[in-house]
Amino acid sequence: MTYDTQHRPRIGWIGTGRMGFQLAARLLDQGHDVAVHNRTRAKAEPLAERGAAIVDRPADLADRDVVFTMVSASPALEAVTTGPDGVLTLPDTAPGVLVDHSTVSTRMSALIRTAAAERGTDFLAAPVSGNPQVVTAGKLTVAVSGSRTVFDQVEPLLALLGHGVTYVGEDEVARLVKIAHNVFLGVLTQSLAEITVLAEKGGVSRAALLEFINGSVLGSVFTRYKSPALVNLDFTPTFTMPLLRKDFDLGLSAARELEVPMPLAAATAQLVASAIGAGHVEEDFAVLILEQARNSGITLEAQNLPVDDGLSPHV
């Protein structure tokens, strides 16, 4: 497959949940030929207004140059690739490249890579970091592993999805990168909760502390992005505690296998489990601040202040 002004690859997209919908839309908005499948067809149909063709089966995308998948978990990825009517199941037709953006196990990723290779399809593991708001702001990041040659061919498409696309190595190592990222996400959020509650109990408003942090060398896209939730106690979910616990389990399992001590991660994993035990299963993981406050003997109130999340949309 080549990518240039004379040949724009025909794209298939499987999975139009909150993230998949936004990412497929970005490709359509750039004028690409995109055909889309989603298990619940109604969720994909609004993309037809942007020019997408909607198909009934993943197998209907088997003749596409590049097929992207973004589904909920390992069983779903298996179903849309090698299950009945999967994109890798037609006897004489298979995609040129399969790019998976889902968060799945290394084992499942390796199985799909093998199945793809048997059909002559190249496979890239490409888990993402972000949520729909991050996608809209053009700040999605992608870690990619597999053949470097294939990555170089597909990179122009991946670059349309966000601002940070990183080739991290062969085979399934992108899965480890995503897990490491999410473990750091949890540790960092717990640390933010601790210092914010410390300041509040000492008489400093959360808004003032976070404004100071965000303006210092310690400020980051993430600390700015999470500041509205911590200040105004808005825990509309972007990533829930059970999902975070799953990633801690995977990260600590990898640490045991590779004999890497991770004491901070292990301690945070226990705090995440405690918060889930206290009933925080549907809210955003920033709800860790409520458990930190409870353990510190204080009750937090929403400050109801305008707080910039640092996400200014751009193409």
C-alpha cells in the first residue's frame, strides 16, 4: 500500500462508540473514503451524513486497504476479526492493513496478528490515549507496534487522528506502553488528590493550588485537563475506576513477570480498590479525591468556578 496524492487508501472502520465515532469522523472530514461497521447500526448511521458508507458486517470491509478497529475489549476484537462474518474470514479477500486501537490483552493482540498474517494482512497494535473531548481538541496520542515499514506507510492516516503518534517497537509492545501509561495516570491522579486535599485542609482553595501548579514547571496537559473535575467535583466519567483497576492489575502482573518493583503503583492500586469498595464504580477516576478527603477527615464542596481545562480545539 502506498499513500500519496494519487492514491488515497480506501478505509474501513469497525466500532463507532464514543471514541471510534469521533476518530472515523476526523478521517471523513479530511475527505477520505471510509466505510463503517458498528454492532448497533444506528450508532454509525450519523456518519453517513459526513460521507461514510455503512455496512452490515465486518466482512463487508475485507476489500479495504486499511481497516481500523476500536472495540470495547478482547472478546469484541476477536468477534469482529476472526468470528462469524469477521473482517478476516472471507476466503479470497482480506484487508491490506489492520490497525487496532482497542485496549486489549497482549495475548489477544498476538492471536489477531497471527490470524491476520495467515490472510496476508499486516497488523499494527495502536492503542490510544484520550477521550472524545481530547479527540475533538486534536490531542489524541497513539502508541504503535508492529512492522516499521507498515507503520511508515500508515502513519499519514494515524497523524490525522491526533498530534502524537509514536512507533514503539515490534509485535505487541504498544500494549505494554498503554498499560504503563494508564498506571502512571492512576498514580499521578492519586498524587494530585493528596496534595490538593493537603492544601484544602490547610486553608488553601483547590482552585488556587491547581492554578499555581498548572502555571509551574510541574503543570501539564493532564493536570490542566483534570483541574475542573477536582475543583468543581464534576465526576462525569471519562475513565471509570473499574477500568483503572483492570489496568493496574495488568501493569502489576507485567511488573511481576519482568521483576520490576513498583511500590507506588502497588499502593495506588490498593487505594483504587478501596474506592471501588466504597461504591465509586460509575464516576470518573478523579473521584479519588473524595476518598482522600474522607480519609483526611474533611468533606469537600464543589467550588463552582470556571476552570480552563487547557483543551483548545484545533485540526
